[in-house]
Amino acid sequence: MGRSACCDENGLKKGPWTPEEDQKLVHHIKRHGHGSWRALPRLAGLNRCGKSCRLRWTNYLRPDIKRGKFSQDEEQTILHLHSVLGNKWSAIATHLPGRTDNEIKNFWNTHLKKKLIQMGIDPMTHQPRTDIFTSLPQLIALANLKDLLENSPHLFDDQALILQAEAAHLAKLQYMQLLLHSAASTTTNDDSLSSPNGIADMEALNLLSSPVPAHVKENPVIPNSSQFSVGNASSQQLHHPTLLPHLLDPQVPFSFQTSLNNENTEMGNCSSFTMLSQGDNQIDNSSSWLLPSPTIPPTATETSLSNPGDVSSNSSNNNGAASPYWPELYFDDSIMHEIS
DNA sequence: AATGCACTCAACCGCACCCGT
DNA sequence: AACGGGTGCGGTTGAGTGCAT
């Protein structure tokens, strides 16, 4: 299927339309209709391609076009339809009389998208954003898993797990680069540390810089302990009998998935974090975790962690662990039941 | 007043689909 | 079934404009 000839061929005019050209186009369509767009320019005496004429007519010259600012109702309609239809601008336009798909698309890109982003909503999914800050806990958990793998290689022979941990370790390094870059560019902005993301940054730095706790290094018997737990140091750790079963069974491949559901728990606002068995696509309830959302307001404990170098003051937690910042997986049967 | 920057939106580009031959 | 013309659609571009410095 060859491409149709367009404006760049045959020396046809491109660019903005003059009032004379508009007049010719309107006059011709009023008298004869547009018929074949390809033939129209010649019949109307225009040195334009048919495509350009069609666009000019449908997006600008058509008499039923409503111009001016979008009303609140129209805005709500666009938001709703976009959440259902996605970037189907022509389909959305059919629900907004007088508005063109191009106009709606521009309005979306210049106003609504930014508005949603500012509200912390992903403009594509219309869900709370799951950007790097909310996916961070997974990266941290995996990245630290890599440390554990390195320190206790005899424990694991699952190549898939090792690869994932390696990937997460790379992501950790990249994220640290991002944070450093971000910090360098916002040092003059005091708000950067008081905003939610600023807090997330500090917490992220704390977490990312945390070494593997001594008790994990010394006694890495994962499945029967609470060493993998998530939450701040003051969270109550609940044991789970089937902790990380996949880590022990190299025959069971798995992948990680972040749930968009935010849960309010005793440890604050959390995002659920699920390990999936590959193939059957079923959620393995025994491997669903909740991770604290990095955007939650800091508790007194968390605020006290704002100095990444201050490790000793909290070293009494976790049975003398080297760092209180070790991201711990947090299990709760009732919560996991809710997730499933 | 001059310059730079951010924003808007009309217009273009290129791909995909439909339909007639 | 294959081909090609015509059209629709979504993404991108760049000129115009207004505002800040």
C-alpha cells in the first residue's frame, strides 16, 4: 500500500492558511460539498493537498465548531471519557458537540494532563501514580536481596531470582544517581525537603544506603523468621509461616507486581506488593506483602531518620542490627486476606 | 527596550484502516 | 486474495504570543 502523495510533493503549499485560501475552501464546500478531498484543491483553485484542506475544514472552518474555553462540564466529560477510552480523541469528540478531536487533544496535553500530574494521578491510568517513588520499596527489597545473595550465595541457586536482584541493584544505583542529580538541582529550594517527594527522597536515601543488617548476615534463615519485613523500626513485626516460599524453591519461577491498591494499616498507608507464580498468573496469597508508601507523612520515628549517617542512635532495634533502615517485609494475615 | 522562556494551538506527518477494483 | 486510493486518527512540530527578567 503506497503512501498517498502529499504536500511535500508537486510544490504544494504548506503552513498557515491565509484568509483568501479559507474563503476559497469555504465557498467551494458550501456550493459543492467536499466530495473527494483529493480532488477538492484543484476544483477549488487551491494550491494545497487534499489532506491539508480536510484538516483545515474539520478543525477550523466547519460552521458548527464551538470556539473558546472549555467549560467545567466539558472538562469533566473529557476526564471521564479519557479514563474509559484512552487517547481516542475522535471518539471523545463525538460526545462533545462543536469540539474537534484536535482541540480536545491539545486541551488534554496542555491542561488536563498537567492538572492530573499535579494531583498525583497518572494521566494514562487515572490511578494514583506508581512512579519511581512508589515502586521504590520493591527495588529496595530486591536490591538488598542482592546483597544477601552475595553474602550467602549457598542459599540460593535460582538464576531467575539472582537476575532480578541484579536488575534491582542496577536500578538502585540509577535511582541514587537520580536523587543526587535531583538534590543538586534543588539545593536552593527549601521546600524540596518538606514536600512529600522531598521526604521520599530522604527516606529513599536512608534505605538505599542501608547495609545488610548483621543479624541477617549472620543468620540468614529467611523462611522462618521476620528478617524480611517492611516498615519502620517501630512497626510490630508479625511472623508468617510461609514467608517467601519461592525463595526456597528454585523450581518455582516468579515475578513481582505492584498493586495500585493503597491500604490503611496500623503501619500507615501501604501499597501491596505481590509475588506471582509465572505461568498461571495467579496471586500466591502467601507471598503478598504490604510496603509503606514513601509519600506518607513522616512519623516521629521516620523524621528522626532524616540523617542518613545517624545509624548508631537506632542500633538497638532489630536485635542489634547494624542499621534501622533495613527495609523489612511486613506480614499480616488479615491484611493479606484483604488484598486477596 | 531587548531577550529568553514557557505556553498554546494550528498544522503537519506518518501509520492504519476501509473499501472498491 | 492482493492491490491501491482515499480517509481517519494520534503523535509531533513549530510559529505565534505573552510574560518574566
